[in-house]
Amino acid sequence: MFNILFLFVIIPVLTLGALFLTRNVKQVRAVAATGASLLLIAALYLCYVFLEAREADPAAPMLLKASYMWFEPLNIHFAVGVDGISVLMILLSAIIVFTGTFASWKIEPLTKEYFLWFILLSTGVFGFFISIDLFTMFMFYEVALIPMYLLIGVWGSGNKNYAAMKLTLMLMGGSALLLISILGIYYHAGETMNLVEIAANGVDLEWQNALFVGAFVGFGVLGAMFPFHTWSPDGHASAPTAVSMLHAGVLMKLGGYGCFRVAIYLMPHAASQLGWIFMILTGISVVYGAFTACVKTDLKYINAYSSVSHCGLVLFAILMLNQTAMSGAVLQMLSHGLMTALFFALIGMIYGRTHTRDVREMGGLMQIMPFLSVGYIIAGLASLGLPGLSGFIAEMTIFLGSFENTTIYNAVLGDGNLFRHAFTIVATTSIVITAVYILRVVGKLLFGPVQNEHHRKLDDAHWYERLSTVTLMGAIAVLGCFPDLANLILRDSFAPIVEHIMAFAQ
């Protein structure tokens, strides 16, 4: 029987093949849009198939599994499988690829080459989320990272060569550390790469601490964890619009997902011993990113540092090691992915018209481009956590989970709850700081007098830009108003994971 998960590799590969055969820009756009639409349809259908499979086998840690021997001497398989967390990440990726494709509708020059690298990047992302073999996961992880250099270096703006090189070198450094950890896990967990088997066997306690640090830092670099975050703002500022959308909306989620799936789940004892150290670093990310966004005047840098803060919340919640906070982390990944993709899409559209991203040089855009302005307001309100939009339910769940009492850190810290609660209070200050910079930017950018009279001649969003932004705005509203749709997929995904962590943590 054909496994639906293979579609998320087959469709991008077929799209790449079709792009090679195109002869003009219209054909390139048609092929890219068709491939992105098929991925979105497949992701929506996957949600239905997953729910049906879970009803049939509610106790299985992973569903829709398939495994094929790839390299027998090292017991490496091309193994796929998903739980509710993976399914939501695949759906998020499909939405961002779909909207990013239409946000790139007028990309020039080398349109064909751009979409080839863009689709290859999406192939790596989808492959990463469906993999349950560490080697396969790492392979797709690298496939997702490598195209970023060319996408920024060729089609970017500003100091793009520096940004592309800095991003590539820092992420490759994290990958090297991650590879060492994966090999260590393989040799100290029964010489298997399968995530489910490693979790069952357990990693040798003598090696867990070192391997945990390597895995968490390796993935944490991509998750923009302090102090390894500096590549992210420069990369965002120089990347073309859709690449910024995919970069912040999906690629940074590989970091949070990897920290959870590999570092926390496979090495729970080390997580309970060393998690407090990374809680400090991620807490700094949350507050530092928000404060830095307050002093920036470039729209992309503001959103980039906002992403550092919001992605810091994801890692912060994962380190609480309880079901409520981890559920909030997944909801935050969804929320941040949608709203930051909307932010970057709108910033790119505004920049394409005004040729500036400096807030001080713009004003009164609500009079000139009301559609784009309303979209920016919705993205801003979601970012500051307005009830009814995605940011509220995600952050509320994270902070509720962070205040839950647990004994998991007591063996190391004495009173682990006091430590966790203190850092949670510090992290909650980011809500107020986020409101400050969002409201200041919205007020200056969209309202008040028009700063440049030439801007009065600018047009509003075109049909392909409206399609992209309306899709993202709709997803933000649906997640905010109907969070149970996400919880329906997530249900039962965390219970066995948390039980596993509690059983092996002490």
C-alpha cells in the first residue's frame, strides 16, 4: 500500500523535474504554483489520514510508518513516520511554501533557477519532518540548509554576500556538532538510527550529557538560541521575500523540532540534569530579542529580532518538560511560522513599492495601500498576543505550562519550581515589550502624515499578493479562534513522550 508520506518527497522532486523542462517564465510560475498547491492539498489530506490511523491504533508512538534498508553495514534505513507534532509541522510548511510561491511571482532575474533552489529547500524541510531515522533526518536537514546560500547570495539585497556566508558558516558549524552527536547516539544506543528504537533502548547514561549538549546546541543554532542567533537577523535582512518567509516560518522550526525530537526525547536524563542551563540561554533570547526589536528602524531587522524572541519561547517551553508547555511550544511554532511569514511577505511588498524599509522614511501608508496595511495590523496584533488570533493561545499555553509544578529539576536545583517560575516571570515581560515595538511601528508606518509625496502614486496589492496574504491571515485567524483543530491532531502525541521523559529523567 502506498504511503502518503512519500508524496512530500515525490511532489517536490517531480516539480524540480518539470521546472527543468520549462522554457519561459510563465511556464516556470505555472509549474511552481501547481507543485505548491499539490503539497498543500496533500498536507490537508494527511491530517485526515492521520486522524483515521490514530483511531485505529491510538497507542502507537508513530503512525504511517514505512522503512526501507538503505545502507546495511550501518543499519541505516529510509524510515518515515509521523505523530501529531510532525503532521502540524508538515501542514505549516505546505502553507508557507504555497504562499511563498505566490509572493515570489515577479522574482527576477533567473526566475527558473530561483524556483529550482526554492523547491529544493522545501524538499529538505518536508523530508526532515517525515523522517524517523537520524541519518535520513540529518540528510534532509542539510538539503534544507545548503540552498539558503545561493538564494540569499544571488537574489538577496543589501550586504547579501556577507549575510549568506555568515548564515552558511554558522549553520554548518551547528551541523558539524549535530553530526558528532548523532554518531555518538548511534554507537551508544544499540547501533541503530531509528528514533523509536533509540528511545526504547536508551542512550548510555555516561554519554548522555555530552551528546545532549551537542544535539541541543546543534539544533539550537538554527533555532536562533542566544548567543548563536547573530546569523538570523542579517540573513533575514538580505534574503528575498519568500526566502525570508520560508526561513523564519519553517526553517527555524527545524531547530525547535530537532531539540525536542532528538535532544529531549532521546536523552531525557541529560535534559533533567542540564536543561536549566539552556533555560537561561533561551530566556535571554526571549527578552533580548524583544528589546533589540524596540531599537531597530529597519522593518526586516525588527521582525528578525522579534523572531529570535518568539523562537526563544519555543525552546523555553520545551525545556519545561511537561505536556502543557510542550503543547504550547508546538502552537507557538505554528503561530510564529504563520505570522512571521505574513510579516515578511508584507514587508517585501511594501519595500518593492517604496524602495525603503526604514520606518523613519515612511508614514500614512493606510491611505495609500489599505489592503497591505490591514494585513500588517493583523500580523502585529497576532505577534503581541491579541485574543482571537494565533499568538494568544500559543503564549497563554506556554506560560500556563511553565507555571505548572513538577519535580523534574529538583534533583539538580533543590527547588526546581522556584527557578522555573522566576525565569517564566522574566520571559513574560516579552509580552509587554512586544506590544511596545509593534504598536510604535504600526502607528509610525501606517498612520499619521505621508512622509514621501511620491508614495501617494503607489498601488495596492496585486492578485497574487492578495492570495498569499489572505491565506496566511485566514490561517492565523483559524488557529486563534479554533485552537481545538490543532489540539485534535496533537491529542495523545505528548502523553507517551512526557511519560517517557518522566520515567528516564531521574
